Amino acid sequence: MESLYTFYKEQITIHKEKETKLKKQLLVSSMLRLVVFFSTGFGIYVVFGNTKLVLAIVLVSIIIFLFLVSRHTDLQYKRDKVRAIIKGNQVEVSVLNRDFHNLPNGQEFANPMHYYSQDIDLFGKGSFYQYSNRTALEQGSETLASIFTANTITGIAEKQEAVKELAKMPEWRQEFSAVATLVKTDMSSEKITKWLQEYTPFVPKIMKQLPVVFSVVSALLLGAYFLGFGSGILVAVWFFIGMGVTGGYVKKINKLSYSTSKVQSVFHQYQKLLTIIEDTNFKADLLVAKKELITDKDKKASAVLKRFARILSALDQRNNMIIGIFANGFLLWDLKQSYKIEHWIQEHGLAVEGWFSTIAFYDAYNSLGNFAFNHPSYTYPVLSKDDIVLKATNASHPLLDPKKGVTNDITINKEQFFIVTGANMAGKSTFLRTISLQIVMANMGLPVCGTEVIYNPIKLITSMRTVDSLSDDESYFFSELKRLKFIVDQIQLDNYFIVLDEILKGTNSTDKAIGSKKFVEKLVASKSTGIIATHDLSLCEAAEVITQIQNHYFDAEIIDDELYFDYKFKKGVCKNMNASFLLKKMKIVD
């Protein structure tokens, strides 16, 4: 843990020094622009009356000023990226101190009908998503949530290798995340791809050559005028012809410019992200396969996007009054850039969705690599095809403070079912969530909290937090029955690890005992594997007649009139309950 603190604090120090240097460079850059501005004014004052010299000074000043503006923008970008890296390292220090409840919690991805996400605190305040998520892009967050909820058991070894490799690349991950953090847009990636796919062009094909011809003629006329061979009137007439040609399309150009202004930052930043990916020599098969989706023998996706970003920036220059007027009058600037944009969309628009998805994948896997880096003591499950479904030594929940958390061992084989009893607050529910999350994390390719873990991949399905639905006029009991029916239907289709917590809570004790016993017998008969926690000791009797069932418990003791928990998973049936003691202890009853 100390080495992690050291790494993040060193990164903060290094990048704060870079930020200080960039601030000084930005100050110098600002002063240079002021010097150019005042020098231009002074130059015009000195030669005022000489139209040609005034125009020459203005044109040269504009070129210099645009160069300085571009340089200043680059410096600002570098400063902002450094700040993003500093902030990222500060976040990691806070998370190491168990302070993460201010981070995005993924509540928008919560789904009570999902196989397990509702029951194991996957999303929401204090959730595993909030603890582990470091995505910087909206689509990356969605991709990470889909990884959390995929419930697939294929390609786990490949996922592990990808996570291991990214875990060893902290500087790369921080660079990628910082660049992704700087993406600003009013449109989601989904809307951008839809806009590209449905775009209808309006610029005539002649605009491929006409702006070039028009620009050459403009250059000749201006050159002749400055050299004293041409007429200023002819230059003015030619200028207004250019403005007239552009003006015929101004409404459609304005509409295109409005749309591109919303996506300009996305393409500008995404080409940088693609470049980072393309320039990295990955070794894990999964990372290599994803990289191949954006590489081509002839051209790289980053180069294609970079060209588009430049075209979008060029069209955006129309908002500069001087450029907007003179460039359109002499160069047909707007039509030229609009034609380039439409040509690019026709040629590459359909490929953008795949490029965006690849970037989102790396953004999501950045979080997985970061989680593994932050938990060097965690273990990657050894994948097995033996009878053991899960064998975990010193297993614990990642959201528990490791200084306080109690670890447990568990070995459960195929077609075994554990019935877990125990006093209130003894640790049953936490244990169920620990085992459930270990399965989910293992399926994602993540390391899990344990010193030795053997795992035969299996999908997870749970019923631990059923809620009633007032809007659907459903009682709690009926909602729970629907959930149990869902489980029964699913285990007919695939193999699942089933985790249940106190089923049939919505009915009376006798009815509950009979129903619970029959339901467990049905699960065992279906050759399912799983765990059920209950307060109903009569359910433990099933172990006497069904060999696949084993009884386990969490204990509680009253020592010196105080309730004591050891939170250890033990074999057998719990005999000590604590409800009456707690009622008296809290002076609720006499």
C-alpha cells in the first residue's frame, strides 16, 4: 500500500512541476500576442495613407497572430492535460484512503431485473462500480457497465492477460485518461455516429475544383494589385463575386457549421486517443485484437480522424470575422471546407462507430487495469475444469477496509448447495455478496480478494433484495415469486451459481419453511450449485437426507453482556440467535 501512495504522490509532484513551467510559457505567449497587436497598430499608424503597405502589414500580422494563437492553444492543451493527470493521481490517493463516495456511482445502470446487479451493490452509492470506475468518456462508462453485467464465462484467460498488461502501464493509463477527460461535446457518441450515417450532402461536386481555381485567380489579382499592375476595383469586384457564390449556400453552411461545432472537440481528442492506442505495442491477445480494428495497411484511423478534425477546425475559422469575410471572398473558404467534410463523411462515416467503440473499450479496460494495479495483493483465479466450482482462501469483499475485514475460506463443488444460518449481523449477507462479487470479478478477468483462488467459470444469478412495486400493484411476496420463477426458468437454459438470501420472507413461518424446503429440493434436483442464507433452522434438516446439501453458519456470542461476532464461516448449524438480546440491549423491550 505504501508503494502505491509513493507512486501517486510522485506523479503529482512531477506533473505540478510541469504545470508551473507551462504557466510561465503561457504568460510569455500572451505577452507576445500583445506585442504583435501593438506593433501592428504602430505599423499602421506609421504608414497610414499608403493603402498597399497598410494591407501588407495587416495580412502579415494576421498570419503571425494566427500562429501565436495556435501555439497558445497547444500550450493550454498541454497545461489542461497535466492538470487532468494531477487530478487523476489525487483521486487515487483519496480512494486508497477509502474516500470514493464522491465519484460517479453508475446509478443510471442499475436494473432490478438483472441477474445479480441489484443484489450485490454493483451500482449506486458506495458500490463496486463507484469504487473501481475511472472511465472518462460517457461511452466508456457504458462499456464498463456492460462488462460488469455481461454475465459471460468466455475468454476469461484473455481478459486476465489484458488486465495484467494494463495494470503494469500506469503512466500510459493516466495519459489516455487525461486526454479522454478533455473531450467536450454536446452530442453523445451515439448521436454523432447517427448524424454521420444519416447526413445528406448539399455541396455540388464542382466545388472540388472551383475553390482552387478561384483562389489562384484571387492570388494573381492581389499580386498584380500590390505590384502596381492591377486595379483595386477589379479586386473588389472579384471579392464580391466570391461572397455572392458563398452566400448562395450560407443557410446550409450555417446548419453544417452548427453541427460540426458540437463534435469538433470529440474528433480532435479521439484522434489523439487513437494515436495513443496505435503507437502502443500491446502483447495481450485481446488488446491486440482491439487495436487491429483501428489499424489498416494503407492508413491509420488516427490519421483519418486527424484530417477530419483539421477540416472541422478550418470550417470553424469562419467564426473569426476577418477570416470569415476575406477567406470566403477570395478563397470560397466555407464551400471548400464543407465539400471536404461531406467527402470525408461519405468515405469514412460508417467506420466511425467502430472506432468509437474501440476507444470506449480501452477507456473501460483502463478502469480494470487501474483496479488491478491498486490491489497488488489480489489473486487472479486459476481457471479449472474440475469438480471444484470455487475454492477461495482468505476471501474478502473489496469494499471492506482490509485493516478491519475478516477473511474466510470456501470450497464448493459442482451440484453442491450450502445452507448458511447465523445470527443477525453475524456476516451472512456480506459473505453472500463476497462470493457473488468474486464470481463476477473472475468472469471479468479481474483479480479477486484472496490468497489462493481456483475457479471453474460459471454464470451468476441471485435473489437477495426483492422489492415490491407500487406502480405495478405488486406485493413484496409476489415480486419475490416472480424472481424465483425467473431463476427456475434460467437454470433450465444454462448453468448458474445461485445465491439466495432469506427467500419467501413475505409469508408466514410454517408456509415459508415448507415452500423454502421444496424450492431448495427443486434446485438440487436440477443439479444446480449455490448458497442460501436463512434464519429458518428447519431448512437445515434437508442436509440429513440430501447429500448435495451442506450446512454452514456464522456465529455470535454474548460475552460480558456484550454481543461478539467473529464473522467466520463455519461448518454446521447456528444455535445462537440474537434478536431478543438486541431488543433488550437497545431498551426496545424489557
